[in-house]
Amino acid sequence: MANKPETTALTALAATATFELRQFAWLTPDRLGVSGTFGGLQKPADGAPVLVIRAGDRVLRLPAVADSLGGPPEAGRVWQAAFEWQDAPVAFEAAELEIGAGLVVDLPEPEPEAKRRRSRRRVLEVRPAGGGAGDPPRETMGIVGGPQTDRTAKSAERPAAPGDSVEGGAASVGSQVELVAAQEEVREIRVAMQQTQQELARARDDLRAERERRTGDSERFREGLAKLRESAEEALAVEQSAKRQLGSDMREAQEVMDKKDAVLKTLREQLEAARRALTETETKARAEADALSKRVAKLESGGKETDRLRAELERSRGRADAARTELEKARGAVDQARDDAERLLGRLTAIRAK
């Protein structure tokens, strides 16, 4: 039991300390959560926090879950903790938060989630342990701007029903459990909705990326098709130009062939004329030679007439030789024309083969 100086010190500390309640609610069917900010604490409170539940004549002490503590209570720092039921949860009339060092905060009734979101923060008094235990919580003026309330007054204004009993308390606990279960189901639905929205967002992003990728592929395909079309048009133009050039070459070759054929025909005609002239010349030369031989035979004495006849015979032979030379030249020209025609024919054949 604390002595009088310690009690006096706790009373003085409690007179300056407050607790701005942010949340007192069912977290799960077997857990209650408390969070808020202490003010006026001269030093951090020592000891593990405990949630004291008063249910009729029973006093239950719910320990804090170790991994839920937000650190030791300090002035100006948000503090939170979750308290777990050791037995089956029951309906209770009052709840106190013991924060160590003999300090206690009287808590209001737990609020459902829908109301908890709309409710304003409340500043509660911090009192020393044993100094009015079980008194209802009171709100202070000036910090949150709300009026002073007294839960005892509200309780007095609400008369107890004559049919209140243990079954009513059990029904209240069952309602609270069902409410917490419904809240958990709503949370799960919200989490599922968030996951669905995230998946939908990812699907939209994937669809956008796929659309952009396909757009890029389509653009590249169009560019490739345009380049292929340009290459095909260039190749077609080159081929058409080559065909036109080939046609022009073939026409020129045909014209050359026609000219060569005409020249060859002319040369053949000249060759035939030369052959006929040569034949006639040879015939004449032979006739003249025979005539001269006969005359020479008659004129064995020689003389001037013989010399003249011999000279004429020599001239006839010279003319015959000249005719032979012309004939050989004509034959050479014909052979040259024939070679030119054969080369031209080979070139034309090669051009047609292309």
C-alpha cells in the first residue's frame, strides 16, 4: 500500500495529466483496443498497462498484447495497445486503463466502427489508483471544445429496465461479438475490393502496355511494309528500265542485222557480178589467147606484128590477173561481211537469252 507522500505525489501528477482518447473499440471478438495521447505526464509511466473490466461483482484484468504496444506512455506521443480476454468475453459496465505508477483512466463504452469514424476526440482525466475507482469518466473543457459530460448522469437519466438479467448481458456480448464479426467481414470485403481494384488497375496497365506494344509493332510493320514497297517499286523500275533498254538494244541489233543483211545481199550481188565478169573476162582472154596463138603460129617469122600480138597477149593476161585480184577482193569482202553477220547474230542470241 502506498504511503501518504507517494499518494500525495500521485495525486499532484494526476491533477496535471490528461488522456485524449482516440479509440476504444472491439478489434476482434476477443480483443479491445485503446489509443490516444497523454498530456501533462512529467515522465514516462512505468509498468505494463492493464485494462480493468468491471462486470457486476466481477473484476477482470486484461493484459496488453506485447506486440501491440506503442511504447511507454509519454506526454504528447500517440500511444496504443490491444488487450486480450483470457476467458470468454462478457458484458461489462465499466472499464479502466491502468498505465502503471498508480495512474488510472476511466474509459467510456466501446464504440462501434461506424460511430467511431464520426465521433470527436475526447479528453479524459487521469486519476491516481484507488481515488474514486469505478467513477464514470469526465471530459474537460478547452482542449477539444466539447461540453462536460457525466456518464453517471446519463445512466441516471436512463432508468434500468425491470427485465435486466444475466441473459440480457449475454445478449449484449453476443451483439457485440456479432458486430465485431460483421466489422471483420466488412474489412475483408473492403480488402477484397481493394485487391480487386489493384488487380483491375494492373490489368488496365497491362492492357495499356499491350496496346502500346501492339501499336509499336503495327507502326514497325507499316514502316517495314513501306520500305518493302519502296524496294519492290525500285526493283520493278530497274527491271522495267532493263526491259526497255533490252528492247532498245534488240531493236538496234535488228536494225544492224537488217543493214548487214542488206550489205551482205549487195556484196553477194557484187560477187555474182564479179564472178560473171571474171568468167566473161576469162572466156574472152582464152578466146583472145587462142586467137593470138593461132596468129602467132601463122606468123612464125615474128616481126613487129608478132611483138604487137605478144604485147596484146600480155595485156590480156594482165587484165585476167586484175580480174582475178578483184574477184579475190570481192571474196574477202563477202567473207568479212559473213563474219560480221555471224558475230551480230551471236550478240542478238545472247541478248535474247537474257
